[in-house]
Amino acid sequence: MDIQHEMPKNPQQAQADQDAAIKESLGKIKNKILVMSGKGGVGKTSTSVNLSIALANKGFNVGIIDVDLHGPDVPRMLGLEGMPEVNQNKKLNPMSYSKNLRAISIESFTPNKDDAIIWRGPLKFSAIRQFIGDVDWGNLDFLVIDSPPGTGDEPLTVAQTIADARAVIVTTPQEVALADVRKSINFCKTVEMEIFGLVENMSGFACPHCNEMIELFGSGGGQKTASQMGINFLGSIPFDPKMVACGDSGSCYQDLHSTSAVTQAFGSVAGKLAELV
């Protein structure tokens, strides 16, 4: 699927042109962050979205690429509708969430949002490269790349295309998630991608009646794994049902609950990323 709907003059020239476009686009982006998880259900996309919002709220120019091609959720979580437009440079303008935050996702190109994307590796490889080279990102402080769970085509394509990408790995505290996240850590080591750090999501829930902290999935597993594997522990994000509601409605949790422990936790992780700039 060609997101610009143009037929190349010949395969060799098209490849060379795209390589040049990717190089030009990446040259304007200071930091590229691949958000990964070893398994599904750990809140990876909500982490990607909320870290991006937290960075944008600190004044950084941020872009999000949703490379979870089979389960794209970024537009819904950001409340984005419609399709990207082609500008005068014959590139796509990413969807604008705010002055400092823009996003691109395959969901924006599917008329029926419930249609399945049934693609093999080569199509996914091509789409991800187009999301980098054929989109007019401009000058960014951060490009956050939301990857599907696991260590398949999508994160491998990012690793091969963006040599200086850094990984942020998301887990929950229980052992079944940590066992899979160790695979993600070893994936990064194999492809020689720098790991910026690990985030433990859904690390605890404050009872709304008595305020007692309930460890829904255990506690401390993320920090322990980070220590064992020799990577930075970026922080713990508490569980809050309001986050679920905001994600479903496309509302900004951090705007609606600016003083919550979750907002403060995302701000803390974003502050560590900000040190890269």
C-alpha cells in the first residue's frame, strides 16, 4: 500500500529516492524513541501517547509514529479523526494533536476502522519506511515510535531503518510479563539498539475508598529486572481506571487529572528523556 498512491518510475530509483527522503527526514529529528513491550496488555500504547503528551507539555516538538499496523490505537487515544493531507512538497502532513504534538498511523488511511490489516513482512516494511520518509515531520526534538508487542517485523524494521533509535521498554510487575520483556531487552542487544530504560506500568492501584495501595500485578518486578539486566529503571506508573476511560474517549488524561500520581509519574519519565536534549 503506497500512502501517496503513486507508482514508482522503476524499483531502483524508487528505493534510492526513498532512502534519501528517510535520511533527510531523520536528519531533522534529534531523538528517536522506540517504545516496546515483550507482550500485549501492558499499556504500551498508552505509555507512548502519554509520554509524548508529557514531552509536548514541556515545550518539546514531538511526533508519534504508530507502527502497530495490525492494532493501531494512537489516533483513537489522541482523539484524532480524518486523513492526513498532502502538502505542496508532495509529502503527507502528520495529524495535529496540539501545537507541539503530531502523529501518523495506518488507521488514518482505513475508511472502515474495524477492517483488519492483513499484511506480510514486505508490506509492513514498506509502510514503516513511508511513515518516516514520506511524511513531513519537520524539525522534532523527539520522534516516539509505538511498536506492537514482541520482536517481529515492526521493531526490526525500525532498528534497521533508524540506526540511532533508543528503546524504552514497558512492562508490568508480574513474572509472565517480565519473562517476555527480557526477550525485548535481548532483542535490543542483538540488533545493537541502545536501551534508554524500562518503565513499569500498572504498578499499583490506590483504593478510592480507603486509599490503600493494592498491588494488582505484584510490585518491584520492573526495577529488579532492570537491575539484573543492567539497564536504567525509568519509573513506575500507577494504575488508574480514569486512564482507561480517557483512552477510550480520546480525552487527555494529563489535562483532566493534572495533579494525579499518574501524571506526575509520566512527567518524571519525560523529564529523564528531556535530558537527552
